[in-house]
Amino acid sequence: MRRLTGDEHLTPEFATTWRTYDLDEPSRALLGYAEKLTKAPGELEDADFDTLHESGWDEDAVYEATALISFFNFSGRMEAASGLPPDEVPAGATPPEARQS
């Protein structure tokens, strides 16, 4: 969202305050979908996908967004279950992507 909004100062609180931002309709639809997929995935229904399509998201974009949202939900839950503070990488992690700069 930092890239999409141009606001490099967005904090993690954006996840709960996004409705207060001046966002375009496609972004609002996607964030609403992301929130529902995260909090209540069993409650998704055709109307949720209709809203995405009506705001301009095609099937490929919805699939990609769903994959990314699901991945971040998975990784967030793994992080929470590991007991590590958010965004902290274990000292023994070796992948270049995991090294802190």
C-alpha cells in the first residue's frame, strides 16, 4: 500500500485504519476483501467477488491478490506462533532475503 498510495510513512496501523484514508474504489474493494479473507474466510460469498469485479479487478488479479493475502496470513501466523517479535529474523537464518541489513 505504500507504493500504491505514495505514502512511505504508512505504519502497521494502516491495516485497521485504512477506511479513514482517501483511497480509490478498487483499493477500498481489495482492502475490504483482504480484511474479510483474513478475519472470516468462511464467510466469503459471491457478492465479495462481485464487488471486486465491479470495481475493476479481473479474475487473474483476484487470484493473485488471494494468493498474496493468504501467504501473508500464513507467514504472520507462523511468526506469531514462533514467539519472535514482528519482523525479527533469527540470527541463524541464512537466506540472503532473511538477513538484516
